[in-house]
Amino acid sequence: MGDILVTGATGFTGSALCRRLIRGGHKVVAFVRPTSKTSELQKLGVKCKVVDICNRQEVLAQFQDITKVYHIAAAYRAEHSTTEEFQQVNVEATRNLLEASKTGGIERFIHCSTVGVQGEIHAPPADEEYRFQPGDHYQESKLQGELLARDYFAGGLPGTVFRPVGIYGPGDTRFLKLFKSLDKGVFLMIGSGKVLYHMTYIDDLIDGIILCGNHPQALGEVFTLGGDGYTTLGELVNAIAEVLGRPYPKLRIPYAPVYLASVVCDKICKLIGVSPPLYPRRVEFFSKDRAFSIEKAKRLLGYSPRFDLIQGLSTTALWYRDNGFLSDHKQ
């Protein structure tokens, strides 16, 4: 039995996937950067190799005894990320891994895309066939990476694409600001709160990723992986307040002036070379419907999310408290 390669193994999703694979008795290798913190992975038994996935020769040189690839690594939406960085990591590094996989004759390549390739959803819920409409350079690069992977799969490389919705759970910090503002009672709803949002608890997502890596009907397909249902943003915010034992927030401000301010702030900060405290994409979180169908994954893979929203949010809040991110207030 060869190694399973996981890229992005030091990230939230990648590390959770490594834990599951190791628990399942698999040998796991991770391609990591020189600056990556790998102690936790190494404790698990993950073999960590310093490999620049943007360097084709390095990837080819280190691609030995690999039977399966879970490609999770991506240049994410950090405000300092450039268009070139998105292109290098999300497209060219993907090409390097696909080419090495094709040369190495691997069993399966599982590619992590994002529902962001479909942008704002005008007729929710969107299924996998819904049109593409990336809304920024990150989403555009992820679309290019996905289409590249699908080209390789159409050409004979065995593979699957999955698109996760909003990922959360113990260990995540992406939604920490939202939890913190609700915990402190300073959350401010921008706009109506009626836009739709879709979450996926990390354990459920890993279930789906493993199915994409093993199920015979996953080959050549694209799957949206998400929780069993979506909510309005207002309902999500109230659910988080509920698990935190805080009152439902009532403060609201109109969307348009905040969005205009974010555009101005973003432009000024770019001119002076600093990271903007407010930028359009952050504000757009409050205005764009993002709701999806997971029926295809259920039908073909037997995908079945185990955690409802309150369960998942409660476990996440408990982890935040235990790690000192939130106050020690108990319900």
C-alpha cells in the first residue's frame, strides 16, 4: 500500500483529513512549506516533506510511492495575495500535481474547489450544473484550477472534484470574528439579514471528501459538499447567539453606505500599501445569496451529514471557549 498525499495538510481542512486518514490506517505524506508548523502532523504519524508545489521539478522528484492525492492547498483570500500568487498556487501548482499524478499512474486525484466558482446564486439552491460566475481573483483562479483538473480527468486521470460550502468547526478561525462580536454583544447586521448562507461542519465535510476518494461513482464527477440545509444570515447569527447564551442582536445598518465606504477604504489602503480594515468582499458577505443543493452527493455517494447546525455551532463555541478565544460565560 502506497502513501496518500495531502496538500494543504497544515490548514484546517487538510489537518482534519490527515487525522481521519491516519485513523483509518493509511500512510499519509504531506507536501509542506519550509515555514509550516508540522509538529502536530508529525505526532499523528504524517510524513512531512518540504516541497514547493509551484515547482514542477520538485513535485516530480518527491512523487514516489504515492497512490492517491487529496489536493486541498490553495492561496486563499488574504488581502495581500496578488493575482499572480493566486494563479501560481491555485492553477499552476495544481497543474504540477496533476501532471505528476498522470506520470505516476495514481489511483485517484481528489481536487478541492469551492462553491465560490459559481459566485452569487440568483436561483437558490444551486446544484453542480449551475453557471459559473466567479466574483474575484481568488474565485477565478479556483475556477481555472477546477477546470484544469476536470480536463485531466476527461483525459483519463481518475479523479473527482468537490466544492465545499462555508467550513466551520473546532480548530477553525475563519468564523471566529463572528462568534467574538456576538459574544461581546457588538455584532452589527449590515443589510436585511435575509440573504442565504450555507455551512458545513468539518466532520461532515471530511466524510464527504473520503467518499470522493473511495466511492466508485465519484470518478469523473463534481460534488457540492455542505450541511443538510441552509439558513438566512439572520437565522445563522441568532443560532450562534443562542449557543453562546447571548441575546439575539438587534442592531442593523443599511448596506449601501457601508459598501461604498469599503470600496473607498480598499482603494486608499492599496495606494498607501497597507491591509484594509474594511474591503468590499467582507461587506458582500451580507448581500449575496449562497445556498446549494447536496442531493447529487447524497444520491451517488450516500453522503449524509451527521451534524445539525446547533450541534456544530455548540461544539465550535465550546472549542473557542476552551482555547481562550471567547469569554468564560456559560449559559
